[in-house]
Amino acid sequence: MGERMDDFLKMDIFFGVTTVAVLVISVLLVMVLIRLLRILKTVDEVSEIVQEEAAEIRDDIREVRTQVKREAVKAGQLLGLFAGFVKPKARRKKSSS
């Protein structure tokens, strides 16, 4: 009967140690998951900021492109005005004699 009691005592110790180990691992896993959720939340916030900034950059580039086109039209008109003042000399044809 003493041998049987030793076996039950060993089983109780085993289950007690296993229960503590499972609890410790579960607590550590919950802590890791909480940290991971915080990191994912931060990544999401950064992603939103990047998207907003990208939209603003896209709008700025569109505005710069519009201004460049506008300035190109003005430059073309200015060159046309100068070209009107400077007329090329007429070339004389050499007479074939």
C-alpha cells in the first residue's frame, strides 16, 4: 500500500508542476500578445500618417505640375513676342547667270 501512495504522490506532484508551468506559459503568452497588439496599433497609426502625407505630396506634385504648365505657356508667349521683334533676314537667291 505504501508503494501505491508513492505513485499517487508522484502523480499529484507531476500535475501540480504541470499546472504551474501551464499557468506561467499562459501568462507569458498573454504578455507577448498584449505587446504585439500595441506594436500593431502603432504600425497602424504610422501607416495612416504615411497615407495622409502621401496624399498631400501627391496634391503638391499636382499643383507644381499645373504651375509648370502655366509657366511654360507664359514662356512660350514671351518667346513668341521676342520672335516677333527679331525677324530673320531674307536670303537672297543667287542668280544663275
